[in-house]
Amino acid sequence: MRTPAGKECKYYYEDFHRGRSKQECRLLNASGEGSKWHPDDCSNCPVPEILLANACEHMELSARIVPGFIWIPRKVEVTAYCNEHDLDVQDPYVGCQHCGGRGAEILRAIQEGDL
């Protein structure tokens, strides 16, 4: 669904049908920080870019809101975990080192005609 910032994000949900006014971030709701979320947080949220850069089905994202100070805006901090290899992902944009390497092996096998 398109966020108020104009980006596509599978965790954002809104419902304005027949007078309803509901907007939420389901990723922050799952982390227990949904009550702190505001639609303006979508403008500096890295999740849509992470989802575009890495489509690994084994990567699980979690997020929290880091409060800002007077001139420093609040931001959404995202961490990632690989469910298949049971390890924390250092860079969510890149993903798990083990899952990424497997994709290259599959591509090589297809090119060589082994699959």
C-alpha cells in the first residue's frame, strides 16, 4: 500500500472507506511501538527501500521509533533477523550472507544446465 510519503510498503495500512479514518504501521504494531507511530514517520522510514533492495523470504524485520531532539527529527530504526540461518542480519539492505550466496549458486546451476 502507498504510504503518506508516497512509497510502497507492505506494512502500512490505511482505511478511509465510508468515514473511517484508520492509519497504522503493522511492523511497529508487531514490535509494540504502534502507539508511538505517526503518519509523518513514513517520510524517513527505511523499510520501503529495504523491501525493494532485498526480497529474501527468510528475513524478518523489526522496528522501533527513536525519539529525536529539538532539531533532530525522530526516526524509525530497523533490525533484521534471518529465520533460516538463525542469525542477526548486519545490513538489512543486503540481507543474510548465507541466503545471498545461495542465490548465486542457483543462478550458476541454471546457466550450466544442472537444474
